[in-house]
Amino acid sequence: MANSGGDTVSGYSIDDKTGALSAVPLSPFATGIAPEGVAVDPLGRFAYVTNFGDNTVSGYRIDAKNGALTPVEGSPFSAVTPRSIAVDPKAEFVYVVNGNGNTVSAYRIDQKSGALTQVTGSPFATGQEPVAFTPTPSGKFAYVTSLTDETVSGYIIDHKSGALTPLSASPLATGGEPIGIAVDPDGKFTYITNNSGNTVSGYRVDPLTGALTPLPGSPFGVASGPYAVAIDPTTQFRLCDKHSP
């Protein structure tokens, strides 16, 4: 959990029976200034935090026994107004949304140390004021919401280099002020919250090209000011969080 006002990130252990949270040893851990986004690699080895206030990304090794964080070699790493962050499903690359830079930075993860190195061609252009980045479960495609021009941009992820190539039909117009985005676990559908439109846009994902096609009835009406969106593992439910940007 990023503590933006305290320049720290907190870690917790989860009780297997009750679900209660307990702070891990030495938590909270120091970050850069005004941390915002947190991402953990799918193998549970490393954690990364975006620090909007000083244009850096902090990297940590996760202690497999107690969950404590230790800074990785070379941390913090340079970024440009970093906000949200994601790790690809194969735990090889980190993607950082540069909110005021209208770009996404891509980094290769050193599989031994957890250190980050920007990939060739990074950063990659997005729409205006990008907010959220999400890859598909296959790691073939990725999507970015852009608040100001109200679009979603799609990309092909190069599985060797981590570079992003825009999809041919990208970007697509969404509802008002798109913010949150999620892809279902099967990689068939994508959902985007439209904050000022009070809707959620749904799309079918083409498994071969990554192209997005609006679902029948989309956009769908929701409560006022939808912000974040999540999909349960059974793919039966979509949960939206209300917030003002």
C-alpha cells in the first residue's frame, strides 16, 4: 500500500483463516516522494513503487518468509511523472504510466537482482494524460486509458524486447474521462470506467490482433464517478470503485 503523504509503502501479511492484516516486519518502508502506484511481479520476488513527487521508481526484493522489503540494486530508477505501474504476466517487464508525459516507460527486470533497465524505444507515446496500463493475461497485448482526450490506446507487446507497438485501430474513443481498466482472466473482455460519464465501457478483445470491439449495450450505466474496476477470478462479476480524479 502506497502512502502518498508519508513517502512510504506498507506491507501486510494475510491471515489464511480470517483474512485479517498484520504489518510485516519493519513496515512501512521508505520510498521516494509522493508514492502512488504499487506492483508486484507475478512470481512474488520483487515489488515496485512509482514516486510521482521525485520522478522515480523504487524497486524492492520481497523476503519470501516474512514479506519485508529490501531495496534492489540501483534503486530508485529514473522516470517521468510516474503514476500507475504494472508488471507483465511473465515477470520480465515493468510498465510505468507517465501521467504528465503522455507516455509509458518500459523496463526490463533483471531476473537475479530485480534492477530495472529501460528497453529500447522507451518511453512509448500514449494519449493525453494517461492514467492506467494493463496487459492481457497472455502478455501479447496491453491497453492504456487517457483521461484528457478520452481514449484507450492498444499495443502489441514484443515478448523479447518488451517494446510496445500501437495497434492499427488505436486509439479508440471511450466515455467521459476514462480512468480504470481491467482485462478478464480469460483475456476475452476489457472494461473501462468513465469517471465523468458515469459509465463502464466494455469491449471484446480479438485474440489474434488485440483489437477492441464494443460489447452490445456498452457503455453500461453505473453509480456516480466510477474510478477503479476489478474482475473476480470466476469472471462473473465486475466491481467498480467510486472516486473523483
